[in-house]
Amino acid sequence: MLFCNSGFCYNSLSKINTFNGKKKIVPLSTYLSEIAVHGIQEKKGHDIVRLDLRELNSSVSDYFIICNADSATQVRAIADSVEKEIYKSTEAEPWKKEGMDHADWIILDYFDVVIHIFKTEKRDFYGIEDLWGDAQTTTYQSA
């Protein structure tokens, strides 16, 4: 199936950027990670980081997206925003999601992209970025 949104067309493996008459194929996991970051920014998530795990031998997915929030309410709002933005763009739903009840740490698993949304103190405690220290890291501004 082919989806088109905001000038991008993609299938289950890639998307094609068709702006300015030039085509550029980007892995779908990269596109999903960009959408996830946008969803986080919409709800003012803090300290947004994308870990690129594709070159690591022990990687379980292509990307981890990590952010934190000040309250359980904000953690849930960010998770809802990410789900909404990804569904709106791709009609994809998370394969698995955990942590919605307590909202200290919510995980949205889209196979190749896994989004971790923490309350600030839990993120500091677990230090998940340290577990993937070899990964290429991209940081994003909070909105």
C-alpha cells in the first residue's frame, strides 16, 4: 500500500520525498521517528533525543526516541499525541504499548521505532541513553 502525506509518498519500506521535483527515498523508520518527534514537541516534551541504532550489532529496532515530562498527565498527553500523529500520517498503530496506567514510563513500540516517554525523575533514574552509548544521537528542541 502507498501512502501520501505532506508531499511525501512511502510504502512499508520507504518514503519518497518529492519536493522541488527531486526524489529522495528515506526509510519508513526514519519517517516514523520524525513524526514521533513532532508529536512529542506538540505536547512540549523535554530533552528529546533520537538514538540511531541501525549500525549497532545488538540493536532491537532502528530508532529509540526518548523524552521526558513533568507529570503523569503530560506523559500520557505526549503518548496520545505521538499515537495520533503517526496514525494520521501512516494509519499505523503501535504493536505494543506499556505503562499507560501509572504513566511514569510509557513505551510505544512500532517495531523499528520505539518511543520512551518518561517522567523526569524516572528518566534520570534509568539512564536509558547510557545503555546505547554507541548510538548516533540527535537532539531536538522542545516546542
